[in-house]
Amino acid sequence: MCVSRRVVALLALCQRSLAFAAPRARAQRLRSLRGDAVDGPVVLVGEGKFGDETAALAAASAAELGGRVHQFRGQGDALATLLGACGPRDVVHCVDGALNKADWRAVERADLSVWVRCVNEFGNDNVGEIFRENAAKTRYEVAACGPYADPDASDVASRAAWGGGAKEVARLARFGSAPRLARERVDLEAGHDTFFVSLTFDDYGEQEARDCVAALSRDAAVTALEFRCDLLRSTNPGNVLRELSRVRAASADSWRGGPAKVMFTVRSTSQAGAYADDDAAGMEALLRLGLRAGVDWLDVEARTLSKKVCRELKAEAAKRGATLVLGSDHALGARTAPADAQKMMASIEAKTKCDAAKLVLDAAASDDVAAAAACASDVPGGPPRVALALGDAGVASRVLCTRFLPASHELLPSAAAPGQISPKTALALRETLGVTRRRDYFVLLESDFGSRSPAMHNAAFQACGLPHVLELPKDGGLADLASATAADFRALLAKPSFGGLSVTIPHKQLVQPFLDELTDAAEAIGAVNTVTPRARTAAIDAVSLGGSRPVLVGDNTDWIGICATLEDALARRGARAATGKALVVGSGGTARAACYALTKGFARRTGAGFDLLVYARDVAKAEALAAAFGGEAVARLDGVAVDAVVSTVPGDVGFVAPDGLLDNEPAVLDVAYKPAMTALLDQALSRGCPVSQGASMLVKQGVAQFEQWTRRVAPEPAMRAAVFEGVDELEA
């Protein structure tokens, strides 16, 4: 069926449905493991009349960051000298009158990793009055502090806490120190079957509004909350920051297990918003304010703003941490042909250099929806594309185009645009109409020993509103590729509804002959624990793969689970003496994944792998395994000192370490998760070592599986809760 005819059918159905190694490298690795890494010191600059509030904010911020507080008084002292003596978590505070030209130059130097927070009463009406004109190279951020914040707050501490206070300072310092998201992560954030909900309140001071934001942040189908600056009662900078801080506070406990992602939008009138069309300069200033406030997404209107401004905003976003740019255009007032829509989408990408591109068209008929659908497919190497059409006739576009769509919600008082529907409605329509079909996923076990994988993945599917299910297939027979069971297994893999496979021992090698490709990690480890069907490309021989059936790709996510779990334990280990070495206990398939994780895995994730040691009862196997990953086998553990220990032997073996191995209080991971408390973990806890248990590794590798299968961010807290319903939690 052609796209246009399919749109007509979908539109009718939608309407009916709606009617109803070196020290430096080691330091880099250890620093990158800290989720609260700060590239400081932090500098707070306040107005002279708010010196007491600035000092109070600085003291609270230093406590929040775990650093020291310093006051800079000027009076002949050089700020550069003080900054040079500060640690990365220290906080320096001063009033603007204490800074001379040399001091400002020290702050503004790009090679000084300094956060500058301009603490201001925001009595002024435009952003340009808040920041220094020549501060283009400075990573300025914004705090608010002053009696206007709460007329009834008579004490200094309350006034200093306005706008988020110390927690907001710390968040911004960490946000700005965070690395840019890799392309793969951006694709997941703007993933398939995900939405950003457009908030339509004009004031978030009311409890009802904040309760609504809190509830929205717990919906895992909503990967971002769109803060519509143009819908606020006032776009005075102080009011914008106050309302933004209220949204952040209300959404701090999201489905992610932390704060929700926030998109900052100033939508102009001609682009279906409320901000004045003739004030492009004001829009630009507000967008820069949003950047300085550390938003996760910044919506940049390609039609309203000049190419120069678009590029400047992108460049500024790139140096401020993890802010992503959504380039957008609303082609309203006329019908758009599919070829023109393609050109518009390409223009958005070229002009804004965006991380994701969004095109919105007017929809008077199904052909207009077809135009949106025609340009919704990503271009190889390009950013994720979001395309839709407005109005009742455009509802079908919100079914056909499945990536990161703007949405309304049942909890909101109104929709931000005509034709917006909720994620729940959109997902239900996609399932009903066959756009998002139910996929069947399976876990391949040796025996049903009470695996938590089905519960984990089914909890994730449910949290995201997806219709998929993971269950256990018939087992056995894979060693004989000609057996009846193997034939049944091939038939299962060939089903149109097959979504993916989770594989456990002993099938991690046996499953490989059934697959078309292996990833580099699976090849290096020699084991597959994840199978994902992928669309066939022209490079693949269609005949050898049986026509148009998907390519079956085998991967190994165990190494990701080991890295991520061990990173948590290493972060808890803190600044204990670093040896740069890590030990793997065991020589089986999981030990190979651990060796890969500690060498190549950590190098990929943190910039530096460990010096690898391998210990096993069979010394020959230990030597072969160590040699495969550039490590060293050890016959005895006496006198060995390491930063991390990974045990891959079965939990009932009862392995314990020589006492001397734990003197350095290494991070300890035991990949066995039943029983939860192994002899090694019991020993490590008694010695004060930070530990991670096998159930946490199961969750982390499951997160990687889920994201491969669904191409969207995984709801890790929901997955973890499902696993730990049946496993004791030790790490808390």
C-alpha cells in the first residue's frame, strides 16, 4: 500500500479510535567514574547588596560538592592566584565590585576550568543586563538570590536557597563538567516510541501544577518535559528561572531514578507559539538564558533565528556540558509537498547543526500527513528526525512517525498544539493499527532456576507502554544443528514477531551458528548473550539470508554489565591508593567477558583500561585467558594488590580471597546472583570493601539488551526493582 493510501486508512481508524594505565590515565579513569565529577572550582559572583546571601549560597554549595569555601575580597589580591590554589570542588564567592579587569580576565580565560555563577536580583527585564558582554568564553551559569524571591523570607539562608540554592549550583557544576553525549546515546534519548510532553502551565507556583509535573516525570514513555517559556505569565529572566527551578524540583524523582530531562522552548507566534514574532533578539537572549541554566534540550527555531545565531547557540551548547539542540521548523499556513518537506528537514539540519531535527506541517488532508511521514526516516550519518502534522487530520502522523514526538497528556489542562495526543493514546493506536507490533522476546536457559530476566524485561516493557513480552522458549538440542529442537529454534528466530533473545550458559557458544553476524565484542569474548534482528542492508546477500528476513546479530552485553556495575563500586571506593590493576577470578566464558571489560571495556568507557591479572585453579587456562587480553596469570594471590576484583566462579564454590588481597580495599564484584551473599562478598563487606553483586550486573547488562532491542532509553529503576523482588540487595 502506498504511503498516501495507508495514511488515509490510518487517519480514519485513528479518528474512530480517538472517538473512543599511566598515572595520568589512571587518574582520568578514576575521575570519570565519579558521577559527580566537577571541573571547577566554582565561582559565585553576587551583587554587592546581596553579599550575605552570596556567602550563604557559597557555604551551602561547598558542602553539597564536598569542597571548601573561599571568599575573595579584592583589595589588591589577584583572583587568579586564589583560583590556582583551589581544588575542583571548592567554591569561591565575591561581590561584583571586588573584581577588577584582571580578575574578570582570569575568570573568562577558556583554559581555566571555572564555573561562574552570576547571582543577581533579576529586577531587570532583559537577559543582556545580567551577563557581561565580553564573557563569550566564560562558562557562565545563573543563580538567583535576593529578597524579591520570597518577601516573607527574612532570613539569609532562605533567600540564598531561592531558585534551587546549593543543589542547583552543584547540579550545574556537574552538568557542565559532564562529557557530550555520544551519538548512540542521542539516538536513544530521541528514541523510538518516545515522547516529550509539552507543559502548558503559565505558573508552576501552584501545587496542582507541580504535582502534575511530578506525575509526568514518572511516565517512562516521556523522555523529556518541554518547558514552554513562551506560555509563562512573564518572560522576565527572574521569573523564567524561578519557574524552571520549580519544574526541576517537581521532576527530580523521575522514572530515570534521578531528575527528568528538560527541554527549553521559546515558541514564536508564527511557529504555533505565543512569543512575539518581531522579537528575535529577545528569543535569542532567552535561549542563552536556558543554556546558562543547564537545560538538557534546547529548541532552536531555524526559521526565526539567523544562521549565525543558530550556529552560536549550537557552539555554546557544545561547550556547556550535555545540552542537546533540537532544530525545529513549523511550516504553517500552506500545504507542503513531500519533496519540499524533505528539503525543509535538510535545511533545519544544515542551518542549526542540531542533535535532532523536528519539522511540523499543517495538515488539511492525508497527503499532508504523507509529506511528514516521507521525511521522518533518519538519513544515515544524520541526526534523528522528528516529523508530524498538526490538527485532527494530522493525528495519523503521530501514529506513523514514531520517534520523540511532542505530546499532550491526560494530566495536563490543555494541549500545546492542535492534534496533540497523549503517549498512552499514541502507543495504543500504534499497536491497534500495526505500526508498533507486539514483539516476542525470549531468554534461553539451561534450566528454569528462577531467572529474573523475564520479570526484568517485562517490567521495562510495561513501564514504557510497549506491548512486547519476554518468555522462555522450549529448551535443548542446540548442540545438534540438525535436531528437531534446533529446527524449532530456527523457526522461532524466523517468525515476523521475533524481537530478540537473551542467552545464558551453556548456550552462549551453541547459539552462534544460528546467527548472521557477531559484534566485535562478541567475537573477542567468544560468547553471545544477546541476539537482535536488524533490517537487512544492500551489503548483505539477500539470497543467503532467505530473501528479506532480518539479519540476526549476536552481541555480548555482559562486559557492559561488568563495567557499569564495577564503576559504581569504584566510585564508592573513592581516593584509596590506586594500583591500576584488576583481578579476574575464573577462566570460563564469563571470565572472558570480565577480561574484556577490564581492558578494552574500561578503555572505551573511561579512557584507560586496567592492568589485568587472572587467577584460576587451572593455571594453564588462566595463562591462556590472560594472554588473550594482554594480561598476566598469577598462580597465587598472596602479596597481590589491585583496585578491583571480579569473581566469575559459581556462588556455591565458596571462593574467598587471601586477607592480604583486600588490604587495599578494592572494589569487589561477584557475578553470581543466587545466592546474593556469596562467601567472597561476605568477606569483602567485613573488610570494608565497596561491593557490587551479580544481580546488579544482571540489571546493567539487561539495560544494554533492552536498548538494543527497542532503540530507546531503558527504565533502569523499574528493571532493578523487578530483579530485586527476588534477590536480596546488599549494596545499600
